[in-house]
Amino acid sequence: MTTYGSYTDKELMVLLKAGNKLGFTELYDRYHDSICRFVVKYLKSAELADDICQNVFLKIWEQREQSTQILEFGAYAFTIAKRQSLDFLKRAAVEQTAMSVVLNDYKPLLNSIEDNHQTNEYMAFIEKVLSELPEQTQRVFHLCRQENKSYDEAAEILGISRHAIKKHMVRSMRVLKDAAEGEMGVTLSVLLAVISSKL
């Protein structure tokens, strides 16, 4: 089996363009940790940085045919990492603002009997949708969304990988989104606001 530890980045980029996965893996191993540390400086979260880092290398693999036009792999990878980090922060700011508006508009309504009834209706709907998901997915959602556990904490509690936790959460959020919009005529943000109001 060929090893590429002695190859230069330029040589590995030639292999990358040809779709050589082992050459790509060598580049990944060389730069993954340093890029994650770089991203943490922007996002202040190792968990989020790991997600961004994976996206960086996914983008590099998807655009591998352009690799021979790159003068230096490290500079290229860090540029992508910086761009994705800043894009994430912009999206997060918009989403946080939107969520704050939802919560600010929604929580004062919880004082009336009628709105408490609607809140209970939403909570019952959430429980109904979640009850139709696999048991493990329900446990993951409960830990991450209702107990505010991190993916790593939930993985340790359930004895599964962080990647598995992420897959369960993606599944549950997708199902909730489709059900909320299709059956209740509300956005996922409203349902998440309801969950937050009950914490």
C-alpha cells in the first residue's frame, strides 16, 4: 500500500485532482487540526469548528479538479475556512435575531389562558411527531434540544458517536420542520420557541 507522507503538498494536489483518496487523506491529516484551531478563533466553539472544518475539506474534495491552479494548499484551505467561518457568523447573527424576535413576540402571549392552550397544543404536536421517530432519535432530541446537552455530551451519555448524534438531530429537525409547516402551518422557529419557553 502506497503511503504519501514524503510527498509535497504540490504532489498531493496532483493526486487530489486525479481523485486519489489516499492523497486527499494525507492533506486532510496534515491540515485538519491546524484549520480547526484557526476556526475556533472565530467561532469560539470546538464543536462548531469541527463542523466547519469538515465542510472545508468537503469543498476541497468537490472542487478537486481546480487543485492544480492553486499555488499553496495551506493558504487555499485556510482561505476557505475563514470564508466559511465568517459566513456562518453572518447566518448565525441573522438566525439569532430572527429567533429573538420570535421569542420576544411569543413569550408575552403565554400569560393568557387562550395562548397557554395554544402552547400546550404545540407541545402536544411536538411530542406526537417525536413519538413517531425511532426511539434513539427521540432520546437524542430530548438530550440536545430539551436538556441543552452538546453533541459530545449526548454521545457520551448514549454511548454512540458524535457523528451518530448529528445524524439523529438532522433527521428529527427535518421531520419536525416538514410536519410543522404541513400540518400546523407554522415555522420550525415557532416550535423551537415553544420548547425554549418550557425550559
